[in-house]
Amino acid sequence: MDIETAYNQALDYLYSFVDYSLKHSSELAKADFNLDRMFALMESLGNPQNQYPIIHVAGTKGKGSTSAMCASALMVAGYKVGLYTSPHLEDYVERIQVNGAAISHQQLAELVEEIKPAVARVPFLTTFEITTALAFMAFGKYGVNAAVLEVGLGGRLDATNIVTPKVSIITSLSYDHTAVLGNTLTLIAGEKAGIIKDGVPVVSSPQKDESLVVLERVAKLRSAELTLVGRDVKFELIESSLEGQSLTVDGGRWTVNGQPSTVKLQIPLLGHHQIENVATAYTALKLSGIPITDEQIQKGFSQVQWRARFEIARRDPPVIFDSAHNQDSFAKLSETLETYFPGKKVYLIFGASEDKNIPGMFAELKSKIKKIIITRADHPRALEVEKIQQLAEQAGVESEAVTPVKAALTRALELSSKDGSIVLSAGSMFVTAEVMSAWKNK
């Protein structure tokens, strides 16, 4: 059998299980999330997740960027690094990376064949649980000696939460997946804090008071030292341009020759929220106990890559791919647009899942929107364009519906060519992934 046929068969097998990422929020709310299946599955595979040191990352926003920074720095430090993230943008194997490259189609197909007997012994496994197990197996099989795991959903009952990491990270918390995680920051923080383990240091990005109270309580309960970025570790932006950003992080607790150390860091990722992520990733690496120098962290952060995070595909007129998909991330997106393109209007290519706070997203970006090009990704949870149009109308924003996504990009580019406004894709990772694919083919 040729490799692509085997790969597609492997994907068919994975998708034959319950895939909650494709389910409507009402079904998601009834889901039976627990870790028993995952513990049983990994036990029968010999627990490869215990073979290498792990950095575990939860949060509403910023967890992917923070994970990518940690992985990039560890690679520069000479580790063979596993990185597990979700969802993928264009190809399923992107979720499982070794040293910055996705595993091959052939490797995934082989891993799936290997895992099938163990999966057959554990009833009711989900697609995400099996994929997480495949990542743990891949990292063990390919000799990884440091791994960074991004939580899929929540934290407490997430399939990744069977590990005992060297350090736990909780990035910025806001409202998302409320049908599953709860509709208050207290409830959401409670789910995310579920990754805090007994005696394992935990690093948090700056949080709203309501979230912080919960994180502090759980950390105390678990005798886990909590370091809050912005309070315990100070950071300051030095410079921000389209070329990237630089900042200083003042690690008061880390001394060099008896003096508090201040390190200067640079990243190519844009937006002030990324500065918080840098300070968080730096602090976590320092507290992880995994040997790494400031110089290695500096180099690793300076060459980090993370797609669809205010990614500027073209500068004039600008084309930007972004993954913002809740009200808080749209607020940050608006702020980032004002930083780099002050006063410039956008043609927003927009689609969203049915469980998202679309009026909240529109409200944050309204002052910048010239027109919304409403479209729909090829995804079962994508909301119908007619419903989004009604919400745009209620928000007082001009819109038109264009499907498929490829045609929406063509229309936005056509409008932008007349007045130089920004073409921006946001609202759904699935829409942005399709826009990126269409742009590449152009």
C-alpha cells in the first residue's frame, strides 16, 4: 500500500471514534470526560509519557505561542524536543512535532497500526485521547528528551493531564467553551487549575483577580509554588515594529554573581499579548529544572515560528492571518492592529463556530471594520452565514456573505485592491486555515 493511502486510512480510523472537536456545544456539554480511559490506554502502551521531562501548558489564549517558544528554546539548548498542540491548520500530523517538524504521514500510519490492539482493549476512547497517546508514543519512539504539551480543552479532565510535568503553565484566561468549562472565570480557572500537580511549580501569565484567586487556592492546596508573571516576575516592552518585538524580563529570584538578573529577549511574533507569553515561557523554562541558559532561551525565542498569530502574509496592502476566536482575543487583535497599522480599516473574512460569542467579537473590532466578508469553513460546527449576517446587522456593521472560503478571500482582496484596506482573517481557526491554503494557492 502506498504511503498516502495508508495515511488516509489512519485518519479514517482516528475519525471513526468520537471527535468532540466536530460536535455541537450541546453534545460537548454532555460528554463523559474522565482520565480513566487515558490511564488504562497508556498503561497498556508501557507509559511512554514517563520517559522524558514535560512542560504542560493550559490557558484560554496564548498557550500555543507559549508552547512554541518553550520548544524552540529547548531545541537550541540541544534537546530533542516533542511538541504536541491542537488543532492543526492544514495537516493532521502538525499536531505531533519532533524538533520543529511534524512527524511524517508514514510515521503516523505506522503509529496508528501499532496502537490499534491497545485501543481495542479500552472502550469509549475519543479521537483526541488516541491522538494524545500517539504523541506520547511518538516522543518515546523517536528519542525525545524534552516535551511540551498543550492542553486540548480545559485542563482537569483533558487527555494530556495524566502527566507529571517539571512545570505547569497557565496562560491568559478568558471566556471560551463555556458550555463545557462553565460561564464564570471562577469555574473556567478551576478547570484550568486542574493541571496543577502536587509540589510541581506553576507559572501563570497575568490574570484577572477572579481567576487568580482560584489559581492561588489550588496551588496552595497542592503545595505547588505559584509564580505570577507581572507580579513576581516583571517584564517591560522595549520596542515593537513589524520586524518583531523586544523586552526585558527581570527575574528577581535569579541572581548572577549575587545580583538580580535582567535578560533582554526578542521575538518575531507581534502584539502586546505575546510579550506576556514571552515572560511566561521564560519563567517556566527557568523553573523547570531542565538545564538551559539565558543565551539558549534568547536564541530560541528569536527564531520561534507559530502560524496564524497576527501573521502578516503581505505588507501592502496588508493581508493578515489570525486565530482570534473569542471576545478577549478580538480585543487584543484590535489593540495589535492599532499598534502596527494605526487608523487603517479592515475587510474582515469571518466565520465562527456556533458556540462563540460573536456579538462580543464584533463589538471589540467594530471601529476598525470596513466590511465583514462572512463565510463558512468546511466544518460541522461552523455557523450558517445567514445567522452571522443577522448578528452583523444587529451590531451595525456592513457585511456580505461569500462562500466558499476561497471565494471570500478573492472578494476581500478585490475590495482591498481599490482602497488599500487590510484583509484580515479571524473568528475561526478553520476559516483562517482555509484562507491560508487559498492564499498559498494564489
